[in-house]
Amino acid sequence: MKRKLLSFNALFLSGTLIFVLSLIPNRSEAQTLTTIFSDNFDATSETLATNSWFNWGGSISLITSPTSNSGTHCAQFNGGANASCYLRKTVSVTAGKTYIYSAYSSGGKSHALGYQSTALGDHAGSANTNSAWAQHSVTFKATTTENLTIYVYQWGTGTVWVDDVLLQQQQWTIAAASNNVSYGSVSGTTGLTDPGTSVSLTAAPLSGYYFVNWTEGGTQVSTSATYNFTASADRNLVANFAAVSAASITVTGTLSPFSSTYGTVSAEQNFSVAGSTLTSDIVVTPPAGFEVSLTSGSGFGSSVTLPQLSGTVAATPVFVRFSATALAVTYSAANIGIVTAGTSNSESCSGTVAKKELSITGSSIAAKTYNGNTASGTIHVGTITGFVGTETVTATGSCTLLSPNVWGETATIVYTLVNGTNGGLASNYSLANTTYWEAVTQKQLDIKAGNQTVTYGTDAAAVEAAGTYTTIGVVGTDNLGLTGTATYTTTYTNTTAVGTTGVTITNTTGLSITNSNYWVNKTTGTITIIKATPTVTVSPVGTYIYNGSAQGPNAATTGGSTGAVTYSYAGTGTTTYAASVTQPTEVGSYSVTATVAADANYNEASSSATAFTIDVPTAVNKVSLSNIQILTNNKKLLINAPTPISSVSVYDAFGRVMVRQLPMNNSVSIDLQCTGIYIVETKLENGELSRNKFIIR
């Protein structure tokens, strides 16, 4: 019996998304259905649990009456006014696969067939209301591999019967074959194919055959050897091939070598092409640099097509020439391709494209200063004209002189072309060299007077006599031909102060050169004036007699510096006296050094150490201290006073008492046994007290 499938449309019923099922005819496209799960409830001792059905809600049982859709049993649903019946089962589905879930039902009461998925959600349809058995289904495509629940759902009062539950995977069969395996082969996607799959089939002819088209049921579906489509039905395709006939191309005539100038087409020539037993048009393609046409004087391009009519091309002239864009090179013999399906022929062509001559105006060579080499001065490349279309190239210039020496001569600029930035190629152009006048001028030669450092007060004539010079700017090892003796003048005088700036010395006359490549520039040297050293001499010098006071030379004669003079005294020999600005007092040997301070033009200077002595009197040493008079003569000490002397004490250098007297008169005489240094302490009756140091020799 031919059964019908139910389609269903989505609607909302009491807040639940359901699918409304309706009867539709079987679709015309064939398909392959692979059963994943089925249950007709007829297995021996079968219960709902046998095939892992899960009953929830109302009453569901397996019965034999009324008559099942097939076999002996079916499932009976008994719902109530407030009770629903579910029959559920978990099945496994694979991502990307398309499934059809179907079942037969009868009873005319509200029931639905549906599925529940984590990825796809819950989908259910409304019941079939006919009392006769009818099949209904739902189709879905799994988006993930998962366990999915299929169910039958009945609600409300009444009885529903369900039988022949199926879960099937939907696939299309793709078949492709050659009309003759001796003509060609077919490759690509064939066999069972999931709906929506991209299918690609390729037809490959064998040698001596060609691909015609793809057909299905005798109807052409594609003329491309590679046929691409999406699987949405069973397909049975045939790749049709045909034998290539013995096509023939006849070429008549020969071509002489072509010639032209870059940017200009050459004169055209032609040859004749004919063809027979053809299955396709003849295509004529020239090599690079050439172009062809079927019309003299116009219509030239990179190829021409000679259309065949009933397998024949009548003798047709093909015109050939160099294109205007042909590069400026020599083209060796190359073939013009003449091709059709199954055969080919050729015609040889060759020739030469000359470079296009450019023009230039406004170039020049700048004068150069002599530098010992033959390179020219800076070259200015002028304006270049004569390009093809919008093309441009640039140029650089070089020039080598006949001689490096100072002179004027005719010089030639040699140009080198450089590719442009807008497609212009230097190799397609030429530029003639140009001639200009080039001048080489003299190079400056500096004869520089040497710098000097002069001591203040030096005679100017001595400074000029000490003059030296150096030459600056000689090229390499050039011989200047320098002759003569230099003479100098200076702005310096012997009274020019230290620190004066702008003091110079200049070579004025006496030197000349014979090398004409140079001109002489005399430059000055700088005079730096430094301080001179003054003279200083101590006076007077000699022997001083001890008198108890500081004494020694304290005058000097100076020459040059106006600075102050200071003195430094120091003991010599056995006399201990540290260097001091204070004159010594004690008997001994000494030296004095006078130092004159620096001024603006002189440095500080010191005299040599000058010797002097302080000596003991040889006869009487007389000392008057206030009202007390002390006389020494050899080893006798005589003390006189205007009033009575109450006491006299004599101490040695270590402070020990040597003599002590209480004379109580105005005069005391004391004999000392030894030479040495003594301290005499005298006290008068009126209270006056004096202490004096003496040396007894």
C-alpha cells in the first residue's frame, strides 16, 4: 500500500510550541533512508521497557485490538481530562546528519510526535485527527553529536493507537559515469551523500577524445568538465565524451624580418590560414612584441580567431606587425601559434625594434677648481624630450677632462639612461652625448705665517726674524715651484702688554711660486705675549752685632716688575731659625731671600739666598735697661744702678741659679766662670725689676 507522509507547521497551543501535521504526497526525489531505530511492538514478550521506552503520565499499554497498522501489536494511549501520556526514548545522533522521525497513529484524538534536544530544543506537532492509520514525521539536522529524546505525546480524554515507530538517517545517492570508459573517466564525490553536501565531479578525456557535456536522463545539465552542485536529491549523471577528428590546418606564405622603432608599429605582412575537419575554431596567437589582425591596417590585437563552419575554415589572410609597445630588442625567429582542437601549425616571425632617440636641451658643466684629477665640475642634466606617450626615463651624466690643469677645454657629457617610475624603460631609448666648454680655475694656496709665543719686552725685530710659514691647500705631491726668502712684519712692539689680542705677524714679500694651478693667499699668524721674569737683588749685606733686637738686610734692587718686595729669613749652618718674614735677633748665621710680586707683564721672582751674620761684641757689651746699666767684659759682669740694688740673680740657659747676691748698693761685680748664655735678673730697692739675656764667650 502506498503511504503518505504528514507534514506539520509550527503553532502555539496553550503556551506550547507544537507542529501541526498534515498529509502530503510522497516527494518525487528519491532518497536513501538508513534506519537508526524501529519498533512495531511485535517482538515476543515485548513490553514497553524491552526497547527502553519510558512511560510517563497516563495509561500506555501494548494491545492486539483494534487491528495494528502492521504486525500483531500496537501501543495504546489512554488519556484523561487532566492527564497526559508520554512515551519517550533516548537515541544517539551525529552532528551534521539529517534524520526523519516517523510513526503511524490513529484514534482521532489529540497526540503529537516530537523530539527533545539540548542543542535543538523541544519540537512537537499536533495530532492526526483521522480515525484511519496514517504516518506522520518530523525531519531535523543534528548540530552536535548527542543523546536526543524522541517521544509520542497524547493529551486530553480519549484513546490513541501508535505503531511502526522509525528513526532514519536521510542521504542522497550521487552516481556519475562516463558514456564510454575508453573515451574518458569521471572522478569526484559519489555514493551516499548527506543533504547539503558540496559535490564536485570532474570529467577527464583520454588522448584523442574531448569532453562534450554532463547529462542527466538525457538532458544537458553542464558543459563544464568540472561540475559543482549541492546534494539535495539523488543524482545519476553521465559525462559525455567524443572522439577528436583528424583536423588539419594549412599555412601559406612566409614572413620577412620586421623592423621598427620603439613606440611605432612596423609595416604589416600577411600569411594565409585554412582548416578542414575541424571541431573548434582556429586561434592565431603571435609571440611577445607582435600583434595580428584579420583586417589590413586595423583591428590588431594579441590574437585572432578564425571561426569554423561545418568543420572548415576557408583560406584567410592573417596580418602581422610589430606592436607599438614591442621592446627595443632583436627578436630571434619565434612561432606564431595556430591552434585548434586536435591539431596545430605555426608561422615563423623575427625582426628588430630600434631604440627611440631622445633629445636634450639645457645641460651644462660647472667650472671646477683645480683638484689634481680629470673629473669635470658638477654636471647639470637638462630637459629630455621625445618619449612615447606618458613614459619617461631619467639620465645621469659623466665627463672626463683631457687634463687636470688650469685651463679651458671642450668636454663631452656621456649620458646614462635610468628607468622611469611610470613604466619607461631605459633600454627602449637612446640619448646622444653633448659637448660643452669646461673651465678649470686656480686653487687657493694659503701661505700662513707661523704663530709665535713672545716674552714681554722682546725686541720686535727679533720676532720678525724668527718668522716661519706653512703652505696650506697643496694637492697631493704637487711641486709648487716655491722660491725666495720670506720677510715678515708684525703689529707687536716690545711694550705690547701681556694679554693683548689681535697681535699678528704677516709674510709680506720674498716668496713666489711657479705652479700656475694655484694663486697665493698670504695669511697672518698670531702673536701671543707671555709674562717676563724680573730681577731682584738683596742689599745691604754683611755682619750685624747682637743688640737684642731683630736685625738683617731689608732692602732690594728690582728690575722689571713693579710688584711689592717681601723678605724671608732662615738660619744657616748650626743656627736654627725657621724661614720667617721676621728678622732674627740672636747671634748666628743667616740667609735672606727677597721676592718681588708679579704684575701685569712680569711673573713673580726671587733673589738668590744672601748670607749675613749677627755676631757678639768682641770687647764690651753694654745694655741700658731703664735705670739699670749692665756691662760685660770677657767673663766679668758689671751692674750699675742709680738706686741701691736689692738683689741680683744669674741663671744658666736651663734656668738653674748660678749666682745670687744681695748687695744693697748701687754697683755689683760678678765673675762668671764659663762661657754660655745667661739670664740676669736685677731688682732695685725701689721695686724696679729687669731680666736680660747675655752670651759670654
